[in-house]
Amino acid sequence: MDIGKLRAWWSHRQGLDGEVGESAAGTLGRTGWARSVGGSGPYLGLYARAGLSREAVDAAVARLEVHELPSARGCTYVLPAEDFALGLRLGAGAPEGELAAAVKHLGVTRAEIEGLCEAVTGVLGERPLDPAAIKAATGDAVRGLGEAGKKRGTATTLPLALGLLQARGAIRRVPVNGRLDQQRYGYVAWGLDMGEWTAESARAELARRYFEWAGPASMAHFRWFSGFTATAAKAAVAGLGLRPVDGTDLLWTEDTAAAYARFTAPKEPSYALVAGIDGIHLLHRDFGRLLDPADAQRPELTGPKALGALSDSPAHMIVDRGRLVGLWEFDTEAQEIVRQTWVAPDAELRAAVASAEAFVRDQLGDARSFSLDSPKSREPRIAALRSGR
């Protein structure tokens, strides 16, 4: 296949070839769920795709048009409302697994945790309570799990109950200041209608959506995103009529193949500044497919490997029609984007950088990669970008 056209196609499906012009919910429904780890990724992705301000995204969160929920692989994503129940059903295995491990290793019983679930739902209402307040309100229902629990990352029984209740749609976790780029939360009662999703129907629906968002993709790509076993993944895609792309391990539907045949890759650059975990990468998590061969030999920013040997981007990304053409970070002291690009800067690139810089500076204040990212921890990456390493 023409790799330039294929990359441009993936970028097109991801809405990175021009403003989508939709709401936060509409954009996520069309281009895929946004991975959230307490960083700026969801904001950067929605700005790059639909020009949405942080205020507009926060308002959509407040109206429950979109929400951050545990879903595929038990990881948190920002989902549109129509997918809340689907996402929770897909992520339900993670809290069940944590409970099973606690029963096996920490002397916990399911009956104990179910009793704690009742106690938690009894104290939650519309006013958010943080875990400390929930623990105080439920009294002896929360039990410490000693040194063994601390070693396993489960100091008390409360997280086990909160995980189960979230997966059931009985409660939801809300950011204390309404923003997606931090990880301080309270919990409120919810009562989401979970519909009639079964494990099998949810997996099949995720497969359908995935190959719309990311097709063509390989089964390895789909298994990584979904977390499904080989058997479950094969069953999930069985009804899609996938067929191979000649000469590759990629698969697509008849509709995608027909749309790709009609698609013409743009001749002019179309730059987007997105997070390192943006869907243009993370839906496949096949970093090398974004790189030209010469760029794959470039050194990573702060380590001994070449870019082509990495699983993930070492910094935020600058992409042009699906090709990685540079890396960037935000310098909070200088209040500017520091970048390194492998193409000659033109007016379009400078405009894209200026637009993203103003968005981060004026609306976000910073562009953390994840919750523990900080200006201090970012210094080596910024220094490497400035030096042109």
C-alpha cells in the first residue's frame, strides 16, 4: 500500500485533517474514546479535532454529555454519553479481578465487600464525597488490610467497593474542580441505566466501533486496545466481514475499503499538535507506523534507543497527515511550546504551533502528559528538544 495515503487515511478517520465541527460527544463518538491519565490529552485531542475550548469540554463534562470512566482494559477513557454503559461493561473485569485477588491474598470476602457497597451507596448523594469523607461516613464498614494490603496497593477495602460500584453505574467519580487534567476526585450517587449488554455483545460492539475508528488495523492492534484474549477477539470480529488488506496483516470492512478507494490524500500539510497518547497512536499502539524510515533512526530524547524502537512517543507529538514530524513539550517558565521538527517550518506549521501554544497557555496552564508529570520532571525532555538531540 501507499504508506503516505494510508497514514493520511488514518489521520482523516481521526479527524486530524481539519476541524470536525462537532461537540465533544460527537467528536469522541466519531473518532474514538480519548485516553485519560490525569493529563492534557483529552483537551489537546478535542482542540485539534474540533477546535473545542477547555471551557466547552468542561461544560460537556458537567452536563454529563461526556465523562471519564473505566472501560477498555479497565483503563480510563473519556466517553460520550451513548457509550457510558458499554464502556463500563467492557471495564467490569478489572474491579472483579481486584476483588478476586483480595479474596485470595488479603482475607477479604465478597459478602464483606457487598456489605460495604451498600454502606457506600447509603452515604452518597449529589454532593461529592472524597474517599476520606466516605470512609468517615461509613465507619467500621471500611477495614484496613495491613501491610499485605499496602504491598498489593490496596490499603483498605474501600477501593474494592468503589471499583465495583463504578462498574455497575451505581456511583460515578467526578473531578473536584471539573477538569480532566488532574486526579483529585469525589464520588456521587448515579444509577446509570446499564442496558442489556452482555460480555459477548459488548465485545462485538467495541469491535465494530474500533474498526470504524482505526481501520484498517491488525488483530494484534485490536487485541491491544481491547485487552481481549485471542479467542474473545476472534469471536468479537466474527460478524464484521473483515478482509485482509493485500500484502499486510491489516484488516478492514468492505465499507472502509470502499471509502479508502474514494479517498485522496491531501497534497498540502495538515499539522496537528496532540498528546503522546492521542488516538492517532494509541488506537493501534504501533509507534513505528507513524515514522518514516529515516525518522525511525533518530535518537529518543533522553535515552539510548532510536525512536523506531519505542512503543510510545517520548513526548507530545506533531503529526502531518498521519506522519510524525516532530515532538513538543510546554515550558511553563517560558510559557511557550518547545519543539523539534524534522521538516522545514512553513507558515502552516508555525500557525499550528502558535495556536496550540495559545490554547495551552491561556486555557490549560500546562500540558502534562499524565497526572505525575510536572515542569520539574519535564526539564530533561525540554532540554533535549532545545538542543536538537
